[in-house]
Amino acid sequence: MPTVYDIPANILIRRLAQDLKSRKEINPPDWSPYVKTGSHKERAPENPDWWYVRCASILRKVYMKGPVGTEKLRIEYGGRKRRGSRPTHFHKGSGAIIRTALQQLERAGFVKKDDKNGRVMTDIGRSYMDRLSSALKMELEKAIPELEKY
């Protein structure tokens, strides 16, 4: 049975974002249209559905790297800060976005808090991701024969 490891990340995240958009527990906060995703960014995201894409990406990272906490995810979503003529430096991503997304995923039942190490996948979340990846695997094999190596 195919798992998340067998599906290309961009295809899985796109489909997972569509599925999360239909759930009532996952919805963008009021401040999401005005916020940047980190201090290293110059502008807010252009995609109007960026909140669902970020939640899907976080869910995939918790599946693959869990248990994982907010600080580790801030480093994952960080990047280079352009500082004009001075050399660039690394800056972490926004903690409020990650924390709120994790809380919403927790309310949906996909992740749960571990005592010491952050968030881990629940059995419901793991089976949800596995079912989605197996459905995607069958679609991909029919549509794109080059993706057989996955």
C-alpha cells in the first residue's frame, strides 16, 4: 500500500489542501489576508488559498518528521532575509501561523500533542494520509506513466 513517501510532495500537498478546504475545522483566521509568512518575506502570499496549502504542508511534515514542535517547523519554513547591500541572514518563519495551523489540525483529529516532543500524527490522521496517497498513486499511474518510479 502506497504511503506519503511514495507520492511527489507537490502533488500530495495540492490534493490534501483541496480536501482540507472542505473540512469545517480548518479555516483561515481573520488576520490571514494581511500577514506575511515570515520576517524574511517581502510580501504576503498571492495565493488566496495559501492557508490550506500551509496546513497541508505542515500535516505532511508532521507525518514524515514527527514528533515535531513549533520551533522546528519555524526553521523549516524560514528563509534568507534580503538586507540590501549587506549579506543575507537566515530568519525563521512565522510562529503564529504554524501554531494556529497545528491547533486547527489538532481540532480536526489529525495530530495530537506529545508530552515532551511536540505534535505527532494520530491513527486517524495517519490512515487519512495513507488513504489519500493510495488514491493518488492509482490516479498518477494512469495519468503519468513516467511517475512509476515513485
